[in-house]
Amino acid sequence: MMQIFDTMQNRLVDLETRDPNHVSIYACGPTVYDVPHLGHARTALTYDLLKRFLMWSGYTVTLAS
């Protein structure tokens, strides 16, 4: 069983999915108000790495961004 950090509860919790071994992730894209910089890519990179890790761990992943 995989655990993730729940910021609402401030502790690790078991990753529970509606469908066995399938994770759905929604990641809101950046709202850029000024000159683009590398920090704007952080969200996309973070969720891409999370998706790849979950897939490597045996999950099917749907990522909407």
C-alpha cells in the first residue's frame, strides 16, 4: 500500500482509489502574469514526475492538466 501526505490532516494516509490500481489527477495550469521563467514549469514537472512514479509503481494514471 502506498502512502501520501495529506496536508489537511497533516499526516501520512493510505492512497485509496475509487478503482483498484487507477489514479486520477487534476492539475491546474499556471496563471502567468509576467515574464515566463523556469518556476512556471514547476507544476507541470511535479505532476509529470508523480504520474511517472505511480505508473512505475503499477498504477494506471489519468492526468488532466
